[in-house]
Amino acid sequence: MKDEIQSFSINRRKFNKLLMTSVIGGPLMFRSAQSDDLIHRNERPSMTYQKLGRTNFMSSRLVFGCGSALVGGKAIRLLDRAFEAGINHFDVGSDVAYRGSEKHLGSFMKTHRDNIWVASKAPLNLRVKKTDTEITVQRAKEAATMWTSLLNGSLKDLQTDYIDAYYLMAVNSPELISKEEIYQAFLNAKSAGKVGYFGLSTHNNAKNVLEEAIKTDWYDLAMIGITPAGWYDWETKEIEKDTPSLIDLQPFLVRAREAGIGL
């Protein structure tokens, strides 16, 4: 009887040890056994993650918006705290929009380069109405050249020669994002090893812009002006009139995701 109790005690200790190993090391063991091509960076138990479209990057559900936060260096102290909390996705913007933000992110990015995903963006510097349907090839080429110049400036400010994703910033024209000259500018940058993925941000006429992005099959990522109440218009600072709610927009957003666009 004594031997049976001792044997049970030993087996229980082994079981508890095995259980603790699986709880603490389980996610890492599981990840090493995965055969997928997902990109994992700085994943912590305190944060949840989801696949960001066809990039296969497992992005933290919370994204650190560095643009306004890092202007003047006022929130640099929060970068490490965000990283420790499991945030692995940092979004910033060109110096023309957020003065000094990329420079202030640069040192942090260099320290954690292999453990974070960094995206930036720049405007096309082409004034068009959201209803414009006649953007000339020449104007599109000029916009593409400016965007490429700003991309190069972003890389310099970030102290790097490569960025995970670079966006067209604050676009409102479906016609503009469908110009081949714009897409070619991205392809040239990607071929040169400067950027991995192509995206756009839109906060005005967002539904029509996203619809066009789906049609082109060029865009890997989209940052859209949307709230639980529906589409948001950055110009008026109001919810768009007669917009469907976020719940009612789900079929449209699912279609964008099925097209490979990370939202």
C-alpha cells in the first residue's frame, strides 16, 4: 500500500511538471510545430493577434499609432511599454504629415527591428476631387514620383533601408488609386528591396476607395475611416449620412479580407 501511494505521488509530480511545461511553453512548442508561413513577432500571452491579410503577419489587435503621438518626441517613453505589453505593430507617417515622428521612432525600430512590424505612409501630393475620373498619365507620374521621394525620406528618417509596408496616405479618389503609374512606383520600390507591402489609408469616400482597391488586387493593406456607427468622413468630422452600421457593413469588409486586404 505504501509503495502504491509513493508511486502515485511520483506520478502526480511528473504530471504537474508536464502540465506546467505545456502551459508555460505550450504556445512556443505549438508554434515551432506549425507548418504555416505566418510571421510571428513579439507575441505575448497578454495580447491577442490576428493575421493581417495576405501579408501573413500576425498583428497585435492593438496598433501603436506613432504619428501625432511622437511629434515633438512627447510619447517616446510609451514605445517600450507598448512593446512589453505585446504590441508588435507600429504605424507612423511621413515627415510632411507628422513632423519628426519617424525620426523619433528610428532608434526604437533599430533596437527591435526583428520583433516588430513597421508601416508608414505618405500623401501623393495631388489634389483631386473624390469624383474625379480624368486623371492624366502625366499627373499620375508626378504623384508617383513625389510618393517615391517621400518613401526614400521615410527610410532615411527611420534609419533603415527597408520598411514592412508603405501606404498611400489619405486618398479619396478611386480613379487615382487605380492608376498603373502609382502601382508601378510601389513595384519599383519593392524590387529595390525598400518595402514589403502596399497599402492605402482613406478617411473620405472610404467605401468607394476600398471597393476600387478590391478590384485592382494591388493593395495588401487598408486603413479605413469607419466606426461602429458606420463610415466616418474626416473632412466633416461626422458620420456619413445614411451610412450602414458596422454590423451591416460586415459582408463588404469580409469581401475585402477575402481579397487578401488586411484591415
